[in-house]
Amino acid sequence: MTLAPEKKSKKTKKLSMKARYEALTRGLDWEPSYVAKDEMFPHLDYEGIKIHDWAAWEDPFRLTIDSYCKYQAEKDKRLYAVLDGFAQGQGHLSLTDASYLNAMKVFIQGVTPLEYGAHRHFAYLARHFAGPGPRFAALCQSIDEIRHMQTEIHTLSNYNKYYSGMHNWPENFDRVWYLSVPKSFFEDALSCGPFEFLIAVGFSFEYLLTNLLFVPFMSGASFNGDLPTMTFGFSAQSDESRHMTLGLEAIKFLLEQDEANVEIVQGWIDKWFWRSYRVTALVAQMLDYMLPRKVMSWKESFELYFEEQMLGGLFEDLAFYGIKPPRHVEDAIKEKELLSHQVYWTLYQFSFAAGFTTTAPTDEHLDWLSQAYPDTFDKYYRPLWEKEKKNIENGGRHFARGLPQLCQVCQVPMLFTEPGEPSVLAQHESEFEGEIYHTCSNGCQWIFDREPEKYRQAWLPVHQILQGNCGGPTVPDVLEWYGLQDGDAGEYIGSRDHKNWVAWQGEAAADTAAPTEKAGA
Amino acid sequence: MSEQTAADQTQTKAVRDVGVVIQESESNRPVIEAIEQDNPECTTMHTPGLVRITAPGRIVINQETVEEKVGREWETHEFQMAIVSYFGNIQEWDDDEIVIAWDH
Amino acid sequence: MAIKSLGEYNFPSRSAAENYGDDQLVSVWFQDTLWFAAPVMFRAPRAMTWAEFKDQLFVPFAEEDPDYDPAAGRTWTLHGKPFEPQDGQSLADLGVRHKDVIGTRVAA
């Protein structure tokens, strides 16, 4: 108690947080004098959203420039201290297994470029919103997002010195088939109007699904000896809490401004929940298959972070405004015991053309999956892996000898099954101006049918390869065009990373064994 | 018996949980302790590297309690260094307290 | 619903038939096995006969499944209806359009 500071006298000198925030976001704004306001902010009308009072925007964080800079600097300092220590201590050798890094390869290839996209587009919002509160919040988020991209690169660059698959991620992102899933998702959002983008990324991605994306992922990093990624994840997630607040504030603000906004916002929630949810398919398989030491299953994570927190908590709150839970959410719930298995089985058989490697689960891993998914794993997926085990014993290794049909909207291979029918692959067909388009689910078909002019332009990797636009007709041609090198793709066992890992662990064991031998001699 | 269950469900529905996820570290331990002290109804769950604290309806983080625990001045903005995620709505983030609760 | 846009919004499909010359895209959907995670997509000449389609595209893909039995009879579907292609018929004759999906399973 004696340590307790005498504080009150000191603090009264400063303005209160509220007053400082008011001064920044209200006091610095001005009314245009020689142009009309709608000329200054020309993108705010065409989506049909009506805003009557921009001043009603409240940022609960009440962040000001000085505190923003102070805490961001502190976060960076902590992160870079960890990165340095880890690199100096050869920390990569204390990972659970080199195969763990496959999750990080997917991360740097598929997520890091999204951070950059978010940086650009929040900068656009920081220019285009007519209220200083949301403009400042968007500006902070824009700076956060480029910080995330940079810290992710720095965090993973140490691994890039020793492991495959991380050397060409920006080009991979633009070209490789599975990366078109996050890429097309984000470009879909970037090409929306400012308000739709805010609901798409600020709300649906950042608030609804960010926990599902990052929280178990950080625990996974921690549990598998990846201190840098855990620390980076923490550093980014603390910003993410602010982004969640922006997303939630945005939706409440739009709903409170005009009753006519409700229907428009509902449509965006319906669309962007499903678009975002489909991107999380890549995370589902990371949790259940790519982490050598498991933290929680996708199903548990989905129940905790989505069903309990969002459906049980948030949507009850939004019901006040007349907002309903997202359309097709029932289909997502029905998929929770299937998703990760279907996705990993797909990546497994197409990893000959990927920037990561895959391998068949061990018996112990299969047992964990059986126990985590008692209603589905033994019935549908374990038999496939048992069959593959025999196939491998007979000298095979299941690599598909062709290219998969893709969904026109989410661009994931058409691997999903009909709701409630886990052995029936879903095939949805729409026709628009004389051409047919295929989608993987009720959700993606609904999105296509709502805006077919948008989705018919999709750059679908398989269609493009078959058109001859991706380096040539053979797999090696395409891999070269992807910028992938020997050791990046294929089976993990026997891969370059695996061989190096075994050799390095052997050296470490030999090093510790050596002094004992000498002592004995 | 079934009546009781139904009543319980109505009650849990009326008071929905809110929660906050904090990085489990030595420097955040006093913050976690302060939250536990000021929110006696809370439940904590540990996963590697993280602590998830949930409570029915509302979670408050008091500057005064945190300062007692850390033994130095602590401004509420500093909570940004601890928070990983939350669910609920940040109703207040003032000099003396942070309140997470649902609005409706 | 029309796209909400700042200007005129009308862009062509990047997968339109004219991008494939005399060929077209055709998918095969294995309906009785999950061994193949998703339907496979081929580029095939419209004039290709059903026999050529089977021998050159379908079989080399399908036989990667250790349980694939070349002797087994198969049933086929097109546009959700049963479909009985003859070896000499071309894909165009059979009414297989650009991007169509042909379903198949081992006959009961």
C-alpha cells in the first residue's frame, strides 16, 4: 500500500481523456468554404446509406495521437526484443516440428498481403468519410495495418533463412490457386463503396470472425514453441481490439442514423459473413491438421468464439435495431464438424502445386481427430486416411492428377458438401447472360445471384491455367510461373525442410551427447 | 424440473456474458488480478499464452484497483498493452475505468 | 440486384467460352467416393469423342484411386439427368456445354 501513488494532484493538470479526444476529433475539423461538402466527399451517396449527423460517431477508445504513438512504439519495442532474442538463440530449433511452419507459410502468403490491402483501403476511408471521428479511427487502423504487414514480415523472415515456402509470398499471393481465396475476398471488399467495405472488413471480418482467425492461432504458436509469432500475434491483436470497436461502432452508427440503412446493412452482413466465413476454411485446417501440438479443435473454437460470443451475445444486441443473424449461418453451423477435414484432404491431394507441404496424420493424430469429432471423423474421414495409409505402403501417395473445379465466388475448390449430407458434394449452378457459373454452397450461390456482374469477372486460377495464362500447360510450367522452388511443395516427409530438421535435431543431440562421452573417456 | 431449466434459460438469455482476452504475462498478471477482484462473478479460462475472462452482463476494469496491484501509476490507455480481444461493447473507456457491456 | 457503382459497370466473364477456342471446360464429379476431394476440371475439344474423353482425360485421372476398377460399369449424369453417351459421339453432339459438370458413379 505504501507504494500506491499519490495521483490525483498530478492528473488534474491534464485534460481528461474525453476532452482530449473531443479536441482532436472535433476541434480540428473544418467546414469547406470554396467547395460544396459533397464535392469534398464524393463517394458517400451512391450506396444508398443516409447519414444525418456525423458528429454522433463516438469512438470508445478515445485515442489521441500522443497515446497512439506511445503505445504502438512500446508494442514494437517488445516485439523486436523477442525477435532478436529468438534469432540469436537459434529459437527455430526449439519448435515442435518443422512441419509447424506450414501454418506460417499459409499465413505469410495469404494473410500478410491482406494487411497491406487493409492499410490502403483504410487510408481511403480516412480521406473519404465526412466525419472527423471515423476519419481518425480509419487513419489509426490504416497505420496499424501496415505495421502488421511489416511486423509479420520481420517475424517470419528469420524462418525464411532456414525453411522453404516463404521466399516469394507477394508473387505467390497474386498467382497461386489457393491464395486466390483470400485475394479475391479482399479485392471484392476493396471494390465496394466505403460503407460496404466498413461492414465487410471492419465488422464481418474484424468483429465477427477475427477471434476465430487469430486467438486460437496465437495459442497454437505459443504451444508449438513459436514465440515470435505469438508475440507478433499479441501485438497485432491488441490493435485488433480497437478495430473490432471500430467495426461495432460503425454498424451501430449506420443503424442509428436512418431506418432505411437497416435493410442495406442486413444485406451486407448476409453477404460478408459468408464471404469471410469461407476464408476461415484455411484456418480451420491449420488448427486441426497443421499444428503438431494441438490447442483446440476448429469445432470447439467455432462454438466458443462464434456461436457463443457472436450469435449468443452480439446478435441479441443487434436485434434491437432489427438486425437478424446472418443468412446461411445455419449452414456454417452444420459444417463445423466437417470443414477442417474436407479442406485438409483437399490441400493434401493438391499440395504438389502449393507453397507448403502436407503429410498424412499419424495414428496418434487420427485418434485425436476421432475424439475431437466423435460424430463425423470415424464415419467419413478416418476411412480415407486408412485407405491412404495402405496406398502409401504400396508405394503411392495421393496427389490428384488434375485440377479441381472451383467456386465462382469464394474460389475454394468445390469440396464442400450439402448441409446435413456429408457425403454429397455440393453443386450449385446459376446462369447469367448465357453462361453458367458454379458455386459451392447456398451462401456463395446467393452472393453470386445477387451481383452476377461482379462475380463473373472472377480470375479463377484453374480456368486461367487451362486458358494458358499461367506459364504453360504442365505442372512444372505453372510452378515456375508461381515462383515456387524445389522443396516448397509436395509431401512433408522427405522434403527439404524435413531432412534439414532431422539433421539439425541430430546435431543438437550429438552436441549434448559429446561431452558425456569425453567425460567417460 | 423442466420448468426450472426453462427459467434458467430465460435468465441466462437475459444476462448475456461479456468477455475479454488478455495475454498471460508477468506484466499483465496484476491487471488480471484486478479484474478478478472487481468482478466477483467472473470465470477465467486459460489457453496457452492467453487468459479469457467472462462475466454475466458487464466487466469493469478500475484504474484504482490496477494501480494498487501494480504499485505504480497506471493509465487506462495502458490496457491496450494487455488486451488481445473482447466481446461485448466497450461502453466506457475513461481515465478511471473501462466498462465492457452489451448495450441492449 | 444491380451493382451499386460510381459509373457504368459491365465487364466480361474471364472464363467465357471464346477464351478456349475450339475447346471447352468440362468437369467430372465422382458422386460415390470422397477420394477425390472435388470434381476435376478438364479442357477438352468440343469435337472430342466420348471414347477419347474417357481414355485420354477421365481414366488417367480416375485410376489414381487405388479402388478404381476399369472393368466396372458406370452411370453418368448431365444436367442432373441420367445420360447414356455413346463412344463415337462428340461432346458437342452429346449436348455437353462449356463448364458443364458430368456426374458419375459405379453402376449398382
